[in-house]
Amino acid sequence: MASQVDPLAEKHNKIMKRRKAFMDHKIQIATDSKGILLVNTGDGKGKSSSAFGMVVRALGHDMKVAVVQFIKGAMETGEERFFKRFPDEIVFKAMGEGFTWDTQDRTRDIEICELAWAQAKSFLQDDSIDLVVLDELNVALSFQYLDFDVIRQDIETRCPGQHLIITGRGAPDALVDMADTVTEMTLVKHAFDKGVQAQLGIEL
């Protein structure tokens, strides 16, 4: 008795065969190697979390990492506490003074962001650092605490081969245009809107 062909399995196999041919071709022509500029933006949760996931990945490959946190810094986060356990592999600088609605001092916010950028620039010019994360830089740019033209030049002249991740909602269009990879996190719903406070290990 001839075995019956499962139409769903047959359709799946045809789709996967075409998909494999497409992906094999894409992999074959992807021959460039360069320092990647990634931007994580949008109103949804996960922008910094994604960046720190890539930090873990980089450390797994024995890469050296530097992190500068803009805005954040008034309270210690789980990622800061964790990564400071590895001082030889990662330099972690939380240089903000808290949420902009808490500080309520634009002049001071600008001053702090300029200090943070000076630190970031030193990392971008350090060829021993393989990956730099500028966490919440987009927020500083959206409030115009920093001159984007200066930022652009420092990013474009960073060490060859160095990867850079920039996070935060409100990424400027000019930064999105510059980037190699851009991810926009979309908010569907968040526990905070139901009165749930920020949780250790989730938000903090």
C-alpha cells in the first residue's frame, strides 16, 4: 500500500527548501566585516536589556566591553552590580543622576551628559575596546542635551572594527539613518500601567 503524502508536510518542505536557498545566497554574499552601529529605540521595554544581552555575548567571545549610562545612575541596577564583578573584561560607568522628570534641572542635565559624553568619546577612541554601549543616549539627544553633529563625528571616527550600541526611546532620524541595524521596541502592554512597581531583575 502506497504511503500517503501529508499535504501540510509537503507544503512545509517546499517552503523551507526555497527559504534555505534564499538564506544560503544571503550568507554567501555577506562577506564584509566591520564595526556595527546598532540602535535600539521605541516605547517598548527591552532596549537596554537587548544591549546587555549582546554584552554577555561579547564577553563570551573574550571581547573587551565599555558601558556608559546616560540619565541612569541615581540608583544601582542589577546589570551594573553584575558587570562590575568582571573589572578586567568590562568598564561600567553609570553617569546619570536620574530621570529627567526627577532632576528638573536642564542646565545640570546638560552638564552631566557632557561629562558622560567625554567618557564615551574616550572609549570610542580606545582600540582595546571591542564593544561600546551608550545606554539611554537617545534620551539625551531627544532633549538636545548634546550636540548631535559632535556625536556624529565622534561615532564616525571611532576605532575601526569597534561595535557600538545606542539605546533609548526617541532616537533622532539622523542617527537611525547612520545606523547599520535598528530595532524599534513596540509597547503592547506593561505591568506598570496596572499599578505594578518596577521589579528587581525585570526593570532594575
